[in-house]
Amino acid sequence: DEVNESSDAVSKEYEELTKLKRTGSIQAKNLKSKFEKIKQLTDEEIQKKIEEERARRKAVDDEIKERESERFQEEEEEVDVNAAKADETPFKQKVDMRARFQQMAKAREEEEKRRVEEQKLQRMQFEQQEIDAALQKKKEDETEAEDGSIINGSAAYEDEEDHARSGAPWFKKPLKNQSVVDSEPMRFTVKITGEPKPEVTWWFEGEMLQDCEDYQYIERGAETFCLYLPETFPEDEGEYMCKAVNSRGTAASTCILTIETDDY
């Protein structure tokens, strides 16, 4: 802008001198020297203005650099202080989190041990109940007639030896009437002979039970077959039947299951 203003001033002086020359107020010789002085003065002023502008800009740049340097130094000091604080805090947090994870792991381990012990205890109690029930049934078998009913193949076979020779299924140990407390597990056990080995199925109220999580088919050895109910409900009360079939014949044994419920 300053350079443009100087150019405008020079142009005005040229115009004034040109007017003076035309009117005869100034001689051509003097006009030439005047033009040369004006040009020289204008170049010097322009150079001077340029130098001043450069000096001013340099001073501004130096001031900006100095301020930036001071601000950068202050930020570094602040970062160092915050870093020192941060170094201490995460260390404490890491220690606290590690201790917390250790406590959680220990608690989970204790809970797992407690659960395993409870399962073992329940299993022992159930096995003891089975043993007691087996002893009680043996005692009842010695003193009383059988409670359940049994159909061992054809009436043509009068005893087990005849059935053994024929190969038809034969219940060596049939089902017995039983009772169980609501929500407790239940197991039905029979012993069956037959050649070829009979196919055993379990029935409830005339409908065949599928081998699943609620009604589990279990085989122990060549002759022992079980139906296991992990949990019983009032609707499980009724007539159960074990049916054995092979190519030589058919045999079945039935019993009644009673579910005992607590009346509040």
C-alpha cells in the first residue's frame, strides 16, 4: 500500500511538471533535472519503505518465536508435572485392580469348590437312599409278596430255566411299587435275561418314554436296565412299565410310582 501511495504521488508530480512545461513556466532543462530528482527520491523512499517493512516483520516474527518458545517451555513443564502424577496414579490403580482380580478369582475358586462338594454330598445322599431302599425292598421281598405285576413271555414256560432255554426275555428282577418326595430323583431298576439281548423300552401310562434328559435310559452290564428321573414332579405319578422284546418273545413288568408332596 505504501509503495502504491508513493507511485500515486510521483504520478501527480509528473502531471504538474508536464502542465508547467506546457505553459512555459519551467524550462525543459530544469524539468529534466527535476524528473531525475523525483525518480531518485522515489527509488530511495521505496527501498527505505521496503527495509522498514522487512525490519518490522522480522521484529514481529522474533516476538512470535519468543512467545512460542515461552509457551512451549511452560507446556513442557506442565506435561512433566502431570506425567509425574499420572505415573503414580496408574501404578496404584494397577495394584488395586490386580488385587481385585485376585480376590475375584479366589472367590470363584471357592464357589466352585463349594458347588462340587454340594454335588458330591447330594450324590452320596442319593446313593445312600438307594442302598437303604434296596435293603428295605429285600426285606420286604422276604416277608411279603411282590407289589408290582410281571408278565414273563408265554405261559408255556413255567420257570426261568425254560425261558433261559427258549431265549425269550425273562425278568429276574421285576419292578416294584415305589414312592418318592416331590422334586427328588428317582431310579427304576430291573434285571432281564434273553438271547439275543432284548431291546428294552420304558413306558408311562401307556406311552413310550424317549431316552432324553428328563427320562434317561441306563444299562449296567448285560442284564441290568434302569430308568433315571433326575427330578420328579406330581405329574410323574402313575404306572410305569418296562418292556423287553427280542426275536424269541416279549416280557413286561409294571409298577406304581407315588409322589409325596408337603402340604403347607
